[in-house]
Amino acid sequence: MDFLERIINLANKIKQQKDVIDTEEATKNAFVMPFIHNILGYDVFDPTEVKPEFICDIGTKKGEKIDYAIIKDNEIQVLIECKKIGESLNINHASQLFRYFHVTNARISILTNGQVYQFFTDLDAPNKMDEKPFLEFDLLNIEENLIPELKKITKSAFDIDSIINAAGELKYVSQIKKVMAAQLITPEEDFVKFFASRVYDGILTQKVKESFAILTKKATTQFLSDQVNERLKSAISNTAEKADETLEKSNEAHSDSEIVTTEEEREGFYIVKGIIRTVIDPSRISQRDTKSYFGILIDDNNRKPVCRLHLNRSQKYLGIIDADKNEIKHPINSIDDIYQYSEQLKETVSTYL
């Protein structure tokens, strides 16, 4: 079972059982321990890996416990504080995480209610836990672009430097998206003035600003609608090309029946998808496995290749397609090395936009 399938299985369990879970302890047993064990890959029954009810006396605070401490390389790497399923998460729930964060070696802390997992580190000040998470993962609202980021925190891939390097971008992109979403619903005065001052030559009186508040909301709504329509037009224009490929695919069907897509290839696909979805609609990203390589395409179109994964050999390669449709092979040691070529992958995708 691959990483995504394990996530989906736990999500389905939460959907089925969350209404009958009414305590924090039941939440930990039913949802949090399976997350630690099956998703993050740490043995919850091995105290050298997962220490429940972790005690770390601080000054006059004696006997306080954190729900779980995750240990790797004989060092505490992750602290986890749990709340009951359905309970909203806020910074007030993380008081013990704040206290323990600066007296242990942990650089990652997690606040969860079994469904939503908020991941914190110390981007704002060294050795002091941030007040805002760099990653928030909701098992009942899975965002595919976050799956590669969650995978970095698993036991097999855990690399604190890699996690911290990615955390800054994750944190601020997430916060910017939330701000943008709020402005589209209820534009603030500064947001309205920004646009009004660029299209209106008169004085921005209170009446004018009130008028532009309505116009700004209408304009942003229409802009998003136009973007959707453009993508629909693109999809329609590609229909003819896909029809031409149908015959080609059917001719390949017999030989493809012998192809087995490996878990590593699937994980590689999700890594590439997570990278390039920042520049293209993720619904346009597709995969096609062959006997000699695993291909990643745009619009499921052979004429729009992004890269090829050559993983079924002793020396693995990431083959990136350049603007002239030539494949440039880059040797990699593991699929995590794909992140090193993020910009090249995005450049390739940009040629199809």
C-alpha cells in the first residue's frame, strides 16, 4: 500500500467513526496513533521511537505531559499535542508545545484533533515555536500538493534541514492564499484603494470608495470566472488532439498490459505534480507508464511531455524535456532528489501555457 492509499484509508476511517468518538483519549487511540504509525511510519509500540505521555519538567512546572514525543537517532525530533476530534485548533491549545519546544532538541511540533494536523517550527525566532503553522493538513480535505511535504516528515524521509528549508515557503504561501480568499469575499479598504487609484483619476471620497468596494468584488469574481473559462476552452481545443491519440493508445494496449507501475513511480509522480501544480491546474497533469520509463504529461498528451522517471535500474534518472523536446537526463539517488530540479520542471511546463 503506497503513501497516498494509507492516507485515504485513515481518512475513510475518520469519516466512519468521528461521530462516535467523544473524548481526547479515544481520539488518540482511534486516529492519532494510526497517523503516527501508518502515515509517519513510527512504531507506536516501541518506546525508543514513540514516547507517550512525555514528561519534561520546566522550572516550577513539574509533571506536565506532552501527548507524544517522536524519537529518531536517539534525539527527540517531534512533539505532538492532541485534542478531541471536532474541537477547533488554536494557539491557546499549544501552550505546552511552546514550553517544551525550547527545552528539547525538537524542531517540529504538531497540534492535532485527529483530523487536522498543524505543523510548527521556529522560523520567526530561533528555538522558539512560531505562533502560526507552516503546514496544515486536513485528512477530510486532502490537498494533493501537500502530500510530498507531509512525506518529508515520515521516518524514512525525515531530514530536518529539508523540512525547515521548505517550511518558510509553505507557511507564507498558505497565509497569502488565506488573505486573498478573504479579500475576494469582503475586500478591505486598502485592497479597494489599490485598484481604484489605478483606474480612477478623481478624488477617492468615501462615496467613491464604497462604490469601488462593490466594483472590486465584482471584478475579482469575473476575473476568476474568466480564468475558468479559458481553461475550459483549452480543454476543448485539446479534445481533437486526444482523439488522434486514442488509436495510438489502443495499439500500445497489448504491450502495456505487461507494465507494472511501482510505488516509487507513483510517489515520484506526486512529487512532480506537487512541484508543477504551482504553475498549472493540477487536473491537467497526467501520467503514462511504459516499459522503458514512467512519463508525466500535460493534458494526457504525448506532445506535451514534462519529464520521464527512469527508476527501474541501478542508476536512477530524472529525464526533463527541454523546449526543443529533447530529454535531458539527470542522475538521482532517490525520488526526493527530484526537488532539486523544481525550477527546470516549472520551466518545461511554462512552454505549454
